[in-house]
Amino acid sequence: MLISSAKFISSSPSLKFCPAGNLPEFAFIGRSNVGKSSLINMVTGIKGLAKVSGTPGKTRLINHFLINESWYIVDLPGIGFAKTSKDERARLEIMIESYFLRRDNLKMSFVLIDIRHEPQKIDMEFMSWLSRNKRPFTILFTKSDKLSKSQQTSFPAHYRKVLQSVMNIDPEFILTSSEVKRGKDEVLLAIEKLLFD
């Protein structure tokens, strides 16, 4: 699938301010500093579409980007909420939970995980929550360019084994790297299948 147009539409503080739910949506979410904005820019091919920040936890709103005038990429706040107050964390948790549970036009969530690290409790709990609530998701392992070729095989295999044994879930996954433009075609193909199946 080719992306011929991509533009920022809105930043919403809660679900009720989001655009009308009449177009398919694909959400991108992950822990702070996992490379979410960079990956969105890489997938769309538009540098600067999603604002990249050196400060973890910069995204605090639900950001909608209209792609090809026919579907949305949704950039969600990072789970983990780096350097936020207790009240702000509670607000973000409510916002994210209501989005996933009540946004009927959400077709797929892409959960971004830094492939260099061992499975983290917060990621595991979030994916388990998505699974329990029957919200489909695909793992996008980020920063794969930091690994050797053998690690690019062994690290995802280890991660999947942990998910299977601890949580009894086995989601699809895609290895990505914004630095070397890896995974773009695979992500777009996953989206295309859901748009046209």
C-alpha cells in the first residue's frame, strides 16, 4: 500500500473530542521513549508528521492523523507516563482505557516494544488487558537495528515464549527500525489487509 497523503487532524484530551468514528483507525501505543513518533513518521514517509521529542512521555493527548483521506493513524500517550503527577496519570489511564473499550472503529492496535529489553511488567499487563477485552493487537519490536542478526531472531522468540508461558497469548509481531527504515512494508501490509478484507 502506498501512502499518498498524511495530515494531522486533531489532538483530543478525551474520547468525546475525537473525530467522528466513521473511518477505520489504527492505534500506536507503547512505553515512553520507545520510538513511537519516529516509527509513525517512518511508516507514513513524512518526516515531522508526529512530533519527536527527547523528553519521554511528551504525548499527553489522542492524536489523529488522516491517511489517504480514508483512515487514521492514532498516536496515543505512552504507557508508563514518565514524570507525571498522580492526577495526570489517572487522567491518562482513563483516557486510554475509554479509547480502547469504546472506539468501535479501532481495527488494530500496534504495541511498540523496545526489542533490546527483557519483557517488562507494564507491557505484559497492558497486552494481557487488551487480550482479555478482545482488542486485537500486533507487537512492533522497535530499534531492531541495535541487535545482531542472531539476536534479531532469538530476542523476539524469547519474548513470545514468555508471553505464551506467563499470559497464554501469542500475538503477531513485526521487527522495525526507524533508523534503517525496517518494517514499513510489513506494517502497511497488516493495515491494508484489515482495510480491504
